[in-house]
Amino acid sequence: MANFKGHALPGSFFLVFGLWWSIKYPLTYLNGRIKGKRSSNKFHKRLELIEGVMKVVFTLIGMLAEQFVPDGPHLHLVSGDHGWVKLMNWQHTTMYFFYGLSGVVDILTYFPLNFPQGLDRLSLALAVFIEGLLFYYHVHNRPPLDQHIHSLLLIAIFGGSISIMIEVFLRDNIVLEMFRSSLAILQGTWFWQIGFVLYPLGKAPEWDQSDHENIMFITMCFCWHYAVSLIIISVNYGLVYW
Amino acid sequence: MANFKGHALPGSFFLVFGLWWSIKYPLTYLNGRIKGKRSSNKFHKRLELIEGVMKVVFTLIGMLAEQFVPDGPHLHLVSGDHGWVKLMNWQHTTMYFFYGLSGVVDILTYFPLNFPQGLDRLSLALAVFIEGLLFYYHVHNRPPLDQHIHSLLLIAIFGGSISIMIEVFLRDNIVLEMFRSSLAILQGTWFWQIGFVLYPLGKAPEWDQSDHENIMFITMCFCWHYAVSLIIISVNYGLVYW
Amino acid sequence: MANFKGHALPGSFFLVFGLWWSIKYPLTYLNGRIKGKRSSNKFHKRLELIEGVMKVVFTLIGMLAEQFVPDGPHLHLVSGDHGWVKLMNWQHTTMYFFYGLSGVVDILTYFPLNFPQGLDRLSLALAVFIEGLLFYYHVHNRPPLDQHIHSLLLIAIFGGSISIMIEVFLRDNIVLEMFRSSLAILQGTWFWQIGFVLYPLGKAPEWDQSDHENIMFITMCFCWHYAVSLIIISVNYGLVYW
Amino acid sequence: MANFKGHALPGSFFLVFGLWWSIKYPLTYLNGRIKGKRSSNKFHKRLELIEGVMKVVFTLIGMLAEQFVPDGPHLHLVSGDHGWVKLMNWQHTTMYFFYGLSGVVDILTYFPLNFPQGLDRLSLALAVFIEGLLFYYHVHNRPPLDQHIHSLLLIAIFGGSISIMIEVFLRDNIVLEMFRSSLAILQGTWFWQIGFVLYPLGKAPEWDQSDHENIMFITMCFCWHYAVSLIIISVNYGLVYW
């Protein structure tokens, strides 16, 4: 995964989910204001089911890809001489697994099993937290710019995790849901940005990874990404409104 | 902006908003206790609209100033030999932009667009957070006193951001609003203080930036600023009450 | 306690409590949905009493064991030449004491003493916090892997403490209760894992305590433990449901 | 204040307030359960007034003492050759000032001024936070044991500040009030402990300030202090109940 595609792929996933949420939540919110409480809404519930199924399918593909790409671990964890095999791929498999788990809980919540509401949000918050935890210990002993660009990602990740955790208690809060969408889009575009910075495409020049100016620019760039994310969300809200 | 004026200007903005809030909120609060719930109050809503417009105007001026002052970047980000142009000015432009965005949301909230309440508070909290984030990475590799005086500012900034975030859920809470006002005034006067310490005016002697005694004094001085801020707020509350 | 058994024993305690909670809470929750509010339920209250008594008994045994094992301090704290006697055992005695205190509060809450509800949760949260505090200062000056494996434990501990603290205000919230159960199971299995890593059994090879790969694996392993813990909880919920 | 008395004095203040609260709150709580909502209770309100007056009187005495003891600054802040005068005493004066301010707000809350409820809790939380802030920057460049013993104090201080901050929103919550009492008692006894450790009385031997064993003992000792504090609170609750 330590290449451009390895960052573009998860980035695209987050982007898709972020954009999808930024349409779904205003839609159900505005619908709800017209027709009454939306949690009892059948259409809304079916959307959540489809979302859960999508999550499970996506993460299954992701896990299989991580394991069975040509240079993947092929489910081997320990090689003969007691060295770990492709820990990176295993870490990514772990991340996918937790998002998959969150998808399974989404599906279970749909069926009338008396499954406690809020568990779907909790499991999503945990998946995001696990992603953050693995990333946090991921970047030790790297050049300053690499560390910095990943630690900015952690802001989006842990911010998202906390915000989703609050949704366990304040369900169907449109502000929290739009905040979550914006952070998902931010994560998505930022993954792309990391790819562009660390693995410049084509003839683009390499970035000097210990230049303080570059670090200052990247911090600001992160803010711009978030500004764009906020604007996208606003535009989507406007479109849904019309 | 690395001079006295560059700190006095934003300081004055925060001071104006802090003082304005310390009058507005007690006013609407005490009005509300007489005439009933204030959120439905037309006068109160119009005030919020004006505030939003003011924010947008101020930040537009700020952004243009940052870009087009004689030694500004004039919207150039990259110079020919792949160096960044005037990153400081760009960072400040970014900060202004988020405050401007918060102003736009304030305005949108005014119109009957079914715009979810609480988004105005969220966007303000985000603007404050972005300011803190940029400042946090601003002061690396500076002398101890410079770092310390800015890290104290971060307490006011992040404290304010958290407090405004809570307002998303506890809207129209007078205690939170007065707390926010006090932190805005604190930020305002502290910007002035930073200006005085780092860029002494006239014949005032330079501060020894690595003296431990100076750092201890500055910590205490920060508390005094807050004490003054609290007293100003109390006096304003008293004036409004009479 | 610096051996395999010393980690397996507390691990088993946490595991037992975690598993017990993962059955008790779904049971009372599903019962409550059929028969009405469960806090007024006599059976549920008696369970809490038994739990409190068990806690007191377990921790008494634990404290006595820590003090009177052959190489324990036998209640001596200071030896003649002003050296501390067996601080480790004293620290563990302290941890047990706070869990015992929490058991006592559980018992007191049962009797109709007008004892404020929520104190039982607060005292449990404090016991967990004290455990975390002692562990936090426990691992200074140790090899990297040892520190890392304990700091991961701290995530489970402090996460649990915060979650229980929230239960003071949101009592009988099934999501929080299941979260707590999952963290208790995680703590339990992780104690076992620490034992296996730091004190390999039989002919198992020693772990290289400063290998970065090992640290990366352990981080991921922690996530797997939590995944297993979540699956156990789900299965138990399912069993209770049928 | 860098002597035994200088720690015993504030310790006694906190101890007195902690003990007083541990009697007052159970009293008003149990009364409230018999006679109805206590916030409307006149007796309870008068108690709060007296408490406010006591705070103001105590802190005035404290401030005057800090300024006008023989080796105090006598209100001089800057000496001729641009050195700061007795910053320690000024810092303590600052701490007293914020507690005094909290006392003033207590008094204002008593009178029917439409003063927003919750401001008294906020101002107390701020006073505690300021105390913590000043202590945090107080102990840089000290021996390890000295730093450690003060950083443990910070746990009690910031824990208390957060807990009181929550009381702004959850007023008259007996669990929070008893938690606050316990932390105040902990602070009180811990100040005494700091005095004993750093300035041994009479013929007691000096503590080796860089011995790791001592640091481990002190951590545990802090837990014991809290255990004692919790037991005192429970006994007082029991006494009030009978």
C-alpha cells in the first residue's frame, strides 16, 4: 500500500461515503420536517440496510485484496524464521475488518431483533477509533513531513470518532451527521493529498520531507481541504433543498 | 504580520466581538426572562443577521489586506523556483476565511430555509479550532517565551472552541454565552499583550526571551487578563441590568 | 506478580466480570422491554447485591494474597534501613482495595438508605481510574515493547473509566453497559497476552523487546483482542435473545 | 511559601471546605428528599451566602498575608533593575483572587438580581482551573520527586475543575457534589503531604528526590489519601443520615 494507489483507494471509499451521507442526511432531515419523525420512516431504514450491506461488501473486497495481491501475505502471519509477514497488509486488513463489523451491526439493527439502538453508531465510532490507533503507531520513525501529514489525518479520524460517539446518545442530530459527512470527505481528499505528496506522480518533483516551509504549507492545505469539504456539503444541502 | 500592528489588529477584532457579545447576550437573556422565549424574538434574530454580515465584511477586508499589502503574496502561492510565497499571509487569509464562512452560515440561518439550527455554532467552533490548529504549528522553533505566550493563547482558543461546540447542543445557554464572551475578550487583550512583549514599542526595553522569571510572569499575567475580562463582563451585565 | 501467573490471575478476574456483564445486561435489558422499567426490578437489584458481595470477597482474597504470599511484604511498608518493602505488592493491594470499595458501595446501594444512585458507578469508575493511574507510573524505565504493551492496556482502562463515568448520568443505558463489558473482556484477555509476551511459557522463544516490528504486531494484536471481545459479546447477546 | 507552613495553610483551607461540603450536601440532599426541591429552600440558600462571604474573607486575608509578610512583595511588582519581585507571592495572590471572585459571584447569586444560575459554579471551576494552570508552569526545572508530587496534585485540581464545570449544567447533582467534596479533601491532605515530603519536620530525614522507589511510593500514597478522603465522606454521609 505504500504507493499512490494505496492512498487513493481508501481515499475514494471515504469520499464516496462522505458524499453519500452529505446527500442522505439532509434528505431524511428535510423529509422528516415535513412528514414527522424519520426514525420510524421505512425508506430511511432501508437506506441504512443498503449502506450496511455496501460496507460489508466493500470491506470484504478490501480484505481479500490486501491478503491476496501478488506481494501480499496470503494469510501467512509468521514466516519460518520467526519474522512477521507483511505487517502493513495485516494492519490494513484489521482496519477493514472493523469497518466490516460496523456494517454487520448496521444490518442487524435493521431487523426487528430488539437490537439496542445506538450500537450501530458505537461500532462505527470504534472502527474509526481503531483506524486512528493503528495510524498513530504507524508513522513512528518517519521523516517529519510524513509524520506531520499523517498526524493531521488523525485529527479528522479522532474528531470523527468522538463525533460519532456522541451520536450514540444524540441520534438523528442533523448537525452531528453533517459534521460526520464533512470529516469523511476531508479524510477522503486528504488520503489523495498524502498520495500526491509522498508519491509524486509522473514528472512531478519530490517534496523535501524535512523543510519547515513544506510542513507549514501542509497544515494550511489541510484547512483548505476542510474548507472545500464544508462547501461541498453546503452545496449538496442546497441541492437537496431545491 | 510579525510586528506590533499585526497583533493589535486581530486583537481589536476579538475585543470588539467579545464586548459586543457581553452586552448582547445579557440583553436578550434579561429580555427573555420578561417577555418569554427569546429564540422566537425578531429583534434578537435581526441582531444575529447583522453580526453575520459584519463578520463577512470584516473577514473580506482582512483577507484582501493580507493578500494585497505591499509585501503580501498578491494571490501568488508558488514562486518560480518552487518556494512558497509568504506562507504567513496565506495562513492568516485561511483563518479569516473560516471566520467568514461562519458569518455566511449566520446569515443563512436567518432566512427561513429550514437550515438546521446549531450549524452556526458549529461553524464558529470550527473557525476557532482552525485558528488554534494553525497557531499550534505556527510557533515551532521559536524562543521559549514566544512559544509560551502563544501556547497560553491556545488555552483561550481551544477553550472557546470546546465551549462553542457545547452550544450546538445547549443553545441559548447564558452561562456558555458569557463564558464565550469572556474568552473572546481574553483573546483580544492577549493579542495586544503578545504585541507589547514581542515587539516593544518606542524605547521600551526588549524582553529576555529565555528568562524563566519572564515565563512565570507571563503565565500570571495571562490570569490577570482573564480576571480583567471577567470584571468587564460583570460590569457590562450590571449596566444592562440597570 | 512479575511473572506469568501474576498477569493471568487479574486477567481471569476481568474476564469473568466481563463475561458475566455481557450476559446480565442483555438479560435485564430484554426483560425490561417486556416487563417495563428494570431499575425497579427486584431480581435485577439482587443480582447487583451479589455482584457487590463477590467483588468484596474477591478483592479481600486478592489483598491478603498480595500481602501474605511467601515473598510478600506481610503488611510491612518500611524496612529498618528506610527502604520501601515490596512496593509492587503494595500497589496491587491498593488497586484491589479500590475495587473492594466499589463492591461495598454496590452493597450499600441495595439497602433502602436513600443512598444516592450513581455513587456505585462513580466508585467503580474511580477504581478503574486508580488502576490506570498506578499502571501509568508503573512502566517508566522499561524496554519499549513492555511500555507499549502496557500503554495499550491503559487505553482499555481509561476508556472504561470514562464510559463508566458517563453511566453515572446515563444509568441503565444498554449501549454503555455492553461497551463496558467489551472493555472488561478486552482487559482480561490482554492481561493474558501480556503474560504470554513478557514471560513466555515453556520452550517458547523470548520476544525481542526493542524490535519495531514486534511493537507494530502488538498494536494490531490489541485490535484483534478487541474484535474477539466484540464477537463474544454479540454471541452472548444472541444466546440471551434466544 | 516554599516551606512547610506554606503548604499546610492552603491545605487546611481546602480541608475545611471539603469537610464542610461533605456535610452540607448530604444534609440538603436528604432534606430535599423529604421536603421537596431544595433549590427553593431558604435555609440552603443562606448557607450558600455564608459560604460566599467566608470565601471572600479567607481570600482577602490570604492575599494580604501573601503581600505583606516580612519577605513579601508589598505590592511591588517590578524592582528598579527590571527584575520581577517575589513572583511566587504574586502567583499565590492571583490564585486567592480567583477564589475570591468565585465568592463574590456566590454572594451575587443569592440576591434576586436575575443573575443567571450556574455562573457561581462556572466561576468556581475557573478558579480551580487557574490554580491548576499556575501550578502546571510552577514546577518546571525541579527535581523529579518534586515535579511528580505536584503533578499528582494537578489530577485532583483538574479533575475538580472538570467536575464543577459539569455542575454548571447538572446543578444539584448529589453525586457530583460528593465527588467535588472528596477531591477538595484530597487536595487538602495532599498539600499537607507535599509539605511533609519536601520540608521534613524536626529530625525527620530528607527524601531522596530522584529515587524511583520514592516516586512509586508517592503515587500509591496519593491513592491512599483518596481512599481516606472517600471514607471520610462516607462516614460524614452516614452521620448526616442518622
